[in-house]
Amino acid sequence: MATNQVGDATGEHHTINTGDGKDTITLTSAGFISGSSGSKITIGTDAGDDTLTISIGVIADDAIAGVLTIDMGAGADTVTMTKTNGGDGGTINVSSSALFSIASGDSLITAYDKIVGFDMAGSSDTSDVLDFAGTGAVTDFTQSTDSGTIKSHTLSTGVATFDDAATFDTALVINSGNLSDVTSYLAANTATNDVTAFTYDRDGDGTAESTFVFHNTTIDSLVFLQDVVGTTLVAGASETAGAISIA
């Protein structure tokens, strides 16, 4: 779907909903910016390993609430976005970004969603938001029950690093070889609704270049942010460089 609508007036909404199955959605609206009295983009898919590619413009600083809301439903979904978030370096508006709704059971430990083009916060741009079921809270967990090779951790504003020593000393690089140990460790040690981020080496070169975000809930959630290295988790809107917003 391609459109020339700017979305800065009422009645220019884009709403796309699909059913079960493996759906592929492409939306190109390079001029779409929204505004305080503007329009929204709402995308919802149901069960299935769906693929969404979306390209829009620079979201207005005063964008209408819910300017870009994405709910990919159950399945190992892939979202690729090209856009620029709003934000004026002063009043922070969570609406000037994308919001991903993630219900319990939507993005599983073994079949997680992947987001390419997730925008972290910058000095004048708000972060995209991961809106988990319940009310996600930035974790401050201290419990440390071993899980496989993972025996200890340290935290910095919700971002965890892990060690294979009983007393944390040197951070391990998390990759496909120890990912399941990390998620089991978080499941065992975090509280309900805790949200934890950790960096990840997806290509096995020894350097983390991406981030996973874990949510402890009835059915734990895991979301992969490709080529994003988060340095802090924030509940709500943020323009702090390197921040990933949750709700």
C-alpha cells in the first residue's frame, strides 16, 4: 500500500487489520507526519509469523496520541521500519513515536518478534515504546539463582549483564549459545511485570550489536531489537540518549 497522505488533518487515518495466517504487509507513506489535530496509523495482525514493512516521514513533535500503533499478535513476527521520531528537546511527547502492543503469549522466548529500525531516544527525539501486558516496570532484581552457565548479574537502569562466576566479575557476551540460559535466569529471578534488557551478539563475532527485552508475565515475552544497543530502560517517554521506553 502506498499513499501520499501527510496525516496532518483529521480523517486521514490508515488502519490495517489481518486475520490468522502468515501475512505480509507493506505501507509506504513517506510524507506522513501527523500533528496535534492529525491522523493515525494503526496496524494489527492476528496469529501467524507475519511480516510488516513500514516507511513514513518525520513524526511531528505534537503528534496525535497513538500516531503509530502496531500489534502483531501471536507468532514470530518481523517488523521493519523507516521513520524519524518527533521530540523537541523540551516537552517530551510519547506520541511522537511508534508504540508496539505485546500481549502475554504474543512474542515468546522460543518464537520472538524481531523489530528492525526501532528508534531509541536521542537528544531531541523520543524512543519507540514496547507496551507489555500489565504495567511493565524497569527491573531492579537482586535475586541470583543459577541457570546453566549464568550464575550472577549486574544491573544498570534495567539493562543486565551476566557472568558465569558466582560473584559477578566480567560480563559475558550473550549469543545463541547461552541465550536460553539467560532467559531462564531472568524467568527465575525477576518479579512479575519486571522488564529487563540485555545486549546480544547476533552474528557471533564476539561483539553485541543488538538488544533483547524480556518481560516477566504469565507467559514470558521476549522481543529482539536488531542493531540497537540500549543503555537504559525507561518507563514512559524519554529523550535520554540510548533509552528504550517501556509501558
